[in-house]
Amino acid sequence: MSANLFGNRLELRREPAWHGLGHVFPQDEKITALDAMANAGVLFGVDKFPQVIKLPDGTEIETGAYAVVREPTHDDPEHRVLATVGKNWTAIQAADLGKLLNPISERFPVETVGAIGIGEKIFITLNAGSIKIAGEDHDLYWLVTDHRDGTGALSIAFTPVRVVCQNTLIYGLHNAKVSVTLRHNKAINVDTSFYLDLFNQMATAQDTVVEAMDSLTTVTLVESQIKQIVDAAYINASKPNRLKISEGFTEKDVSPEVWKNILADRKEPWEKFQQAQARVNNIKDHAYLRIEAFNDEYPKLARTPWAVYNAIVETEDYRRGHEDSGTKLFGTRADAKARAFDKALSYVR
């Protein structure tokens, strides 16, 4: 499985990552966020430039869109386009982010720093200590990620996972007390006090987050509730518009020739819909198998919301497909975990 790191841009405290990449620094070394980012090689700059269309006769037409461009680096000496954005998108340079994080890293030591792809994402994790969740010891971290890939956001999340690569999972906790998304608007570089206040709020929320996780072990679910969590995580496939429109007609509503055309037109989208739904059902089946395995392995936690949630997390982290896409950390797989967590939590609130 690929780590999808940008070169070897990874700094780690005390122990190497599973993929063997990056540079490891000692457990007791005091290092600021900015210095760690410099050591990891993630301080490359990004900027925004207008995009134009060039016609065959040489005429150039402004598109109103802009390209986010990464500056050349020592190991990739070309300008690289990371994303297409609107005119209001504003970059925050990694060096500026590091300076904002420096005072925070005195309280929460730097654990890992890295860059993904060709620089479209950079991340830093800060160690938030250890705590017991569901009777087990967990190391806790704050994950700060800057997206320059068109999603246009800087995100801060609470995770029990030491992030060392694109495919490291994030616990999908996406409510305001657990994760925050900051859009790349014109204020992103000047609102320093907001960032500091934000971290203070996130720090005080840690106990609340852990309490929410631990509460998932306190009730036993019936079968219908387990199904509702799985269904919340895995949404049924959406029917194509062509299929929805034609569903309103019956053979009695139109002429034989038109009905024949409708049936022919429905064939391809219906088959695609059936295939998509079959994939969803297959994933659900795997999730139910993981739930049974979790119940067998941890009988004291069997049939709790924690059991179902962890089974879905494991299903998403280890099922095939999109290994290098980052969906476990930032996209569709993280979304499935988030929906599962929210639904699981609803049974203990």
C-alpha cells in the first residue's frame, strides 16, 4: 500500500512509520512546529495565478478561474498545478502556519509532519497525551491539515491515530467540538488570534470528545439499532436522473414504439444503478461480519455502539479500492465513519 508521501517529506518522533520513510527524531527532543516543518521539507510556497484559454489563433480568454501553483523544489524542479479555485481563494503559506503553531507546540509536542502527493496537502500532528477509551489505552493527537487541492480548507481534527501517511485513518468526528474547517478566504493569514482561540477551545474539548467515545460502551443495542448505524454509514445508491424520470411512465401511458424506446433507454442506467447498489450491499455485508468478529473478540463490549462503530472503521480501513486516494483520511471513507459515529452516539445521548 502506497504512503503517497511527497518524496521523503516526513518527520516523526521516537519511532519510524510502517513504510520506513521519513526522518525520526528522539522522543525527548524539543522542537517547534516551524522547525519540524522545515526539517520535513514542507515549507515550499504556493501561489494563485489566473487561468486563461488560448485559442488556435493565439487569442487568450480569461476564464475567471485560478490555478494554485506549487513552487519548484529540490527534488521536483517544476512548477506544479495543485488545484483550480475561485478568485477569493487565498493561500496560507506553510511557514506562516508554522509560526502560528509554534506556541501551541510548546503545550502539545510535535509528533509527525509530512506532505502528500506533490504538495497538495501538508499535515502536522501534535501529541495530546494518553487516555482510556472503552477500557483500553489510546494515544491522542491533534491533526492539522492544509488542503491546497481545491477543497480550499485548513482543517483541525482530534484523532487517536499517529498520522504518518495518506492512508492513516482519522476517527470521523466532524462536529464542531472535534473538528474545524477554515476556508481559504482573505482573512486566513491575518486572523492569528482566532487560531489561538481555536486551539484553546479544541484543547478544552478533549475531555468531552473522550467522554463521547467512552459513552458508546454503556448501552446494548437491539438488531434494528445496529442496522440503523450500518445504514447511516452506507447510504443506498442514488438512481440516475434518466431512470427517475422514466419511472413515472407505464406501458398504458404511451404508444408501443415510445414504450419500447423507454425500456431501451432504461437498460443501461438501471444496470449501473444495480451494480452500484450491489457494491453498497457488499460493503454492508463485510461490516456485519466485522461486527460479529468484534463481538466474539470483545464479549464485554458486544452489541454496543462502540462495537458497531469500530467494526465500520475497520471495514473502511481495510476494504479494497482507492488505496491511494486519501478517502480514509479526508474523503468518502472518513464520511462513512463520521455518519456511523453520529448515529452510534445518538443512542447514548
